[in-house]
Amino acid sequence: MKICFIMYPWEEVDPKKDSTLILIHECVRRGHTVAMATPSNLTIRDSLTMAQCKVFKRGQEVKANLSSFYKHAVINEKMLPLGGFDVIFMRSDPPMDSLVLNFLDSIKNDVFLINSIRGLREANNKIYTASYYDPKNEIIPKTYVSKNKEYLKEIIKENNTGKMILKPLNGYGGKGVIVLEKSAMQNINSLLDFYISGQEGKQSNYVILQDYVDGAEKGDVRVLMLHDEPIGAIRRVPAEGDARSNLSAGGSVTKHILSKAEKQLCRKIGKKLVADGIYFSGLDIIGGKLIEVNVLSPGGIGDINKLYKVKIQKNIIDYLEEQVKGKNSLSQRKLEHRKIVENA
């Protein structure tokens, strides 16, 4: 299998916990051709979508320890056509630059993209879950997306729970997520000005208001989904004095066994994800409600492996190999059928 990871720079990888590195290590260990490129390395040459890639040398000794692998990996650089890969694995940090997807449009029928261009276009921001048809709020909390300050103030005033969650539409890693207390309405005006107009007042940004879910102070559940099934889950616990449970915001992790209701929620969401071309994702769940879907570079593989003594990267790469095998079989059959037609 030939696989290219479109990701953040190799130099920024944290070898002690990086989920992308875990996936790359498994691919190299299996003897696959593995390359990496950043979104800024994409280019078009002679009408071909290409990228300046870092390519792992085939046949090199693969250290079992991730830090040693990262330190000693032999990597060459070369400009390569992306259509020559079997799999393009999107692992860049959000938010997604839509131009990256435009580059990949030309190869979407030749390569297995995880996740698909359509899926990334629809799901790379928080509007994706906010637009779910869920009139009884059985799946997601009541959610509002707007940049109209007066409308948002009315929503806060009408809310019966006493507090709401405010976050930027394109934020990630818990950045900008705060709890709005209805009792502190005198601060709302200033906060909305800051979030919508920006620090310099030069831009207008969408924000999300969401009903506060009971139990959020205890953290959330991160579920990794492969195709339409959960393959691992952890509970992320906020640091003391912080409302955010993201690990990048100082949260910690513990084991979590999915309840029957959580499994049902995952399977229900999973069907929609696959239908939308989302094959690998991270779900954030609080109190049985879906808070976010992470489709670009969901983390947590290392934490799940450590807590449960498993290696879920094997499941993920097994899945990719099966997809490539199926695509190659179809291609061969198509070639045979074309030959039959040509010889008719």
C-alpha cells in the first residue's frame, strides 16, 4: 500500500503522544510506502496535483519505541504525484483551508481519501452537528449559530438552564470555549463583541451557543469511530478550575466503558458519518449528547492504547488495506470489462 499523510510539519510532532505518528509507525512497520506532506506543500505541475513529500526509506530498521522511531527514521524528500498513492490520510490541524480540498478534487476518484472531500467540506466545522435534524434534542443539545449579537443575547435571556456554552465556530482543542452564566448578563455584551468582532474589531465571526449539559463539569467522553463503529473510548477530565476537558487545555484521561445508550448514539451517528464520507472521526459526548464531531485529526489513539493495553492503530490500518484491496479489485475488473467491450 502507498499512503500519504497530509498533516502538520514533521518537526512539530510530539513523539510521546502523537496519534498521527502512531499511524505512520504502523504503516512503516508493515512495509508500506509512507509519505508525508503539509497542506502548504501541495502544488499543481503539468495539470497534475503533486506535493513535496517526506518519504520514509523502504526496508529501514523500524524501532519499536515511538520516540526512537521518530528520532532515527530515515526520510528522503521528493516531489510526487498524489494520484500515485492508494490512500491519502488527512491529518492536518483544523480549521481546514478549503483550497486544500480543491487541490485534491482532481484525484478523488483515483485514491481512497480518509476522510472524503465531500465529508471534509461538510463536517470540518461545528455547523455539521448543529445542522442535524433533531427536533427533540435527543442527539445534540439545543445549538445556535449566528453572528447577530442581539439575537444571541435574546437566546441567552430566554434560556432556562441558567448557563450556556459559548465557543468560536472554527475553534479547536478547546480554544475559546467558555461557560456563560445567565446571572452575569452585564458581561455578555462585551464577550459577544470580542467573539464576533475580533480583538481589533476588523472581522465578523460566527459563534456557537449551546445549552449547558448537566455533568459537563466532570468532563466528556472521546470516542474514536472507524467506519460506523466505535473502536475505543476515554473520559477526558478537566483540570481543576477549567471548564474544558481537552488534553491540550490541561485535561487528563481515564478509562470509560460505553453505556448501551452511548453505543446506540455512536451507531446512529456512525451511519450518517459513513453516508457523508467520514470514515475515521472522534466524537465528543457529554451526558449522552453529541457535542462535536472531529474529522480532521482526532487524537486519543495513544491514550486508548495505554489505558486498555491495545493497539487500535492496527484496526485502522487493517481497514485501509481492505479498502485498497477492494478498490484495486474493482479497478482490475473494470479493466477486464473494458477489454471485453473493446474486443466486441
